[in-house]
Amino acid sequence: MTERMTAAEFNQAQQEAPKDDRRRVRGTKRTVVDGVSFDSKTEAQRWHELLILQEVGDICGLRRQVDIGLTGRDGPIMTDSGRQQRVYRADFVYVDNALGVMVIEDRKGHETEVFKMKKAILAAQGMEILVTKAKG
């Protein structure tokens, strides 16, 4: 016979249950390094690589989690509610001093369909995303 639980017991069980982040792709785990939260270990590794490049002067203006508005032929691409413009959140944005250009970089293990769509929209806007993958 099945046991029934009260609403209070259910709420308690919900609070104690570990929360899974369903947005994770292919089992990536959030990582905190030096008090900074990253979406994956490889993203944290790339951040440290870019910090070193900035220290030696190869790049400058390093930023992370930069929102870039998506614009279509007829103007801004809006969310379903129509109140906000859809955005692509770049992992890293910096200026390559050797080339003198702004670089939009994303660290990927697996490219999702949503990412491919946003990448295509940005390409139509004249922006190219540099996709880096972890070695190994």
C-alpha cells in the first residue's frame, strides 16, 4: 500500500532535495574559482588563459558574460512577451591588440540549436563568434 504524505512533509522534502540546473548541457557543472562563478570548468580555464594574455599585453579590455542584443531585418528581436529584446550572452569579449579588432568568444563543449541560431543572427548583424573548445 502506498503511504500518503502531508503538504508540510512534501514541502520539507522539496526543500531538502538537491536542485539540479536543468539548463546544463551535456553534464557540465557550475564551477567557482577565486570567488567567480563559471558555467563550466573549461570556461574557468579559458578565463585564466585570457587573464594571462591580458597581463602580457596580447589582449585588452577583457570582459565576461557580455549581453549583445539580437537584431533582425525589421529591428530588435523581442522575447515572446514583447517587452524585452532577446540577447546573446558572450562568455568573453576582448580586443586583440595584434589585429586591432574586438573578439566575441564562446567556450563550447557542445553547440546547442539555440546557440547555432543566435550565432547565425549575429553573423547577419556582421558579428562573428569565435568558438573555442577545450583540448583533450
